[in-house]
Amino acid sequence: MTPAGNSGTETKHAPGARPGRFVEGKGPAYVVILGRFTTNIGFFMIIPFLAVHLTRDEGLSSFQTGVLFAVMEFTRRGLGIPSGWVSDRFGAARILVLGLVVEAGAYVVFTFAGGNVGLWGAAVSLLGIGGSLNNNGSRSVLASGNSGGVAANLSRYYVSINGAALIGPLIGTALMAGGAMKAGFLIAAALHLVFAVTSSVLLRGLHATNAAPIKAAAMAEALRDRPLMIFCALAVGGWFLITQYRIALPLTIVHQKLSSDLVGPLTAGNAVVVMVTVWLLGSRIEKRSAVGRLDVFIASGVLLGGGWLLCAVDGISPVVAAVIVTSIGESLFCGVVDAVVAGLATEGRTGLYLGYSTMAWGVGGVLGGFVAGAFDLADHHGVLVLFWLVLALVGVGYAVGTRAVRRSLAAEVDRRRPRETTPADAPSPAG
């Protein structure tokens, strides 16, 4: 019987292998969450400023810079499925360490790439590939084994990302002001290497226990898993709406002729609200049944969509309110999306299934990139309220879609991950 909150991936020991008490307990979760917090500080102190560095300091054109970012986004998100497969096949801990080393190498290449577009292309590809391996390996560790509740671990993981998103840009601003971006590249590389060594030592027991004899054909076989495909398709809507912090939010600030200096504080406010909300609600979400978690997923759609609709009203107050409401929606979404996918994963395929979740993330991000043109078009014709209405409908749409299939999805999770259900955890007759 799988414990409540476990992804259900059984931990199988290799012959003669006996992991230590640290690996069998919550230790791996703490290592991953703290390590990812540290390395994401390095990521966020570099990436938000990389476009400025490439165009201003290295002499690349805006077009070349845009292509480089597209390559990085594709390799980081688009390779989620093969990254998840290798995580299952060779062990999440091994792939986590490999990804960290690859990312560290990419940052080192940044320091001497200069104005060579080819070198930058290779470097951002390495950064994306390493990030994909690191991300899927980390989430697989959190969703497998005996490291505590899956939903709680993954919620803390997203909290650590938002925490790093607060600290990293402050360091990056200082590096840019001091003309020391190359030093920042080396600092980021060092942070990744330290985490790689730490993970290699502390997660050693996992190397032999979380690998599975999964065939490459499993990557395509998962496409025939109807519940997984339905849920990932619904999740695209959530990732699409979360992407609007980088696109629709700055555009509406410019459109309303508000100070561009507000973008930074509002983005930071988003991170703070997400962290506080997850801290307050994380344990409650962890105790919910599969139906209960899908209800949280439904609520996230209403809040994300409805929150952006507030931007249809001019003024700083509606924009601040939109950030607060959508941040709560983002917290609910991120608190359950990977936990549900991990619950759908069959034995030995947790990483692969989380890779499909990453692919949904990437698809949502790509679709979100087209929003800028739609915003300009709506503004040009004086129907900007329709733009915000469409965003609201995306949120309501995936909420309604989830509501329609929540019973069947929850039943599938319970079938694949049978566990004892307490009276408090059981779904009510009304559903």
C-alpha cells in the first residue's frame, strides 16, 4: 500500500545495495530544495540581464539575442520528455548531478564566448539541456521514494524558485552596475558545481535505487495514456496564464502610462505572494485526496483568469489587485500540477511523466509568447477589454474542463496509486 502523498514509485534496492537512513527519510528532499534554491539564485542573477549583456557588451544584434533565448527555451522545456526518460532509466540522482555539471560548463563558456554567436549558441544549448536534466531529476527525487509528501515537496520546490527569483536579480543588478557579468558567470558555475558535489555525496544511496528498466519506446507509449494527455492539455492553460507576468503585465503598465519602474516591484510582489500562499496552504493541499487536489487545480484557473481580467480597469490599484489574485492562483496551480502528474505515473515512469508536465509548461510558454502581438492588435482597435476577457476565458476554460473530468482523473490516480483514505480525506458525496 502506497503511503498517502507518495507518488507511488516503489524504491527498489539493487542487489547488495542498502541506502542509508538519510536517503530513506526526508534528507533527499531537503538536499534538492536547498540546492535548487542556491543554483536558481545563480540562474536569476544572470538570465534576466543576459540580453542586455549580449547586445550592449558583446555586440550581438537583438535578432541574434532573440534566437539564442529561443534556443535556450526549447532545450530547457522542449526536451522535458527525453530528460524525464533518462531520469527514470539511469536514476534521478545521477541525472540531477549530470545536469548541474552541464549547466556549470555552460556558464564557463559564457565567460569567453565574446561576440561569437556560434559559441553562445552552443553555450545556451548546454544551459538548456543541463537545466532540463537538472529540473526533471530534481522533481523526480521529490516525487519518488520516502522523502515526505509529494505535493508538499513540490510546493516547497516552487517556493524555492520564487525565493531565488527575489534574491538573484538584486545580485545581478549589482554585477551589471559594476561591469562584472563575467565574474557572475563564474559564480553561477561555482554554485552549480558545489550542488553537484553535494548531491553526488549525499544522494549516493539513490543512484542504485531509483533507476528503472524503462525502454525508450515508453516515451511514445505515454502518448497513449489518455488521462495523462488530458491533464497535460489542461495544464497548458495554467502555464500560459503564468507566462503573462513576463508579457501582459509589462505591456499593460506601458499602455496605461504607468512608471516602468513598477515592473520590478510587481514581479517581486508576485514571488512574495506565491511563497506566503504556499506556506499557508501547502500542508492543507497535501492532505487532500485526488479529487480535492483537482478542485484546487480548478480554483487556480478561476483565480488566474479572473485576476488578469482586473487589468481591464485602468489604474495602479487594479494592476496590484491582479498581481495578488493571479499569484494566489499560481500558488494553487504549482502546488498540485506535478503532484497529479506524479500520481498518474505508472511504476518506474515518474520522471517520464513529469517530463510531459514540463512539455506542457513549454507549450504554454510558447503560446504565451504570441500574446504581445494580440495585445497590440486589440489596443490598436480599441478593444483591449476583449484581450483580457480572452485570458479570463482561458482560465475558466481549463477550470471547466477539469471539472468535467475530475472524477475520472481522480479515479485513475487512485487506481494507479492505491492508498488508505481517511474520513477527512475522502471526497464528499456531492463531489
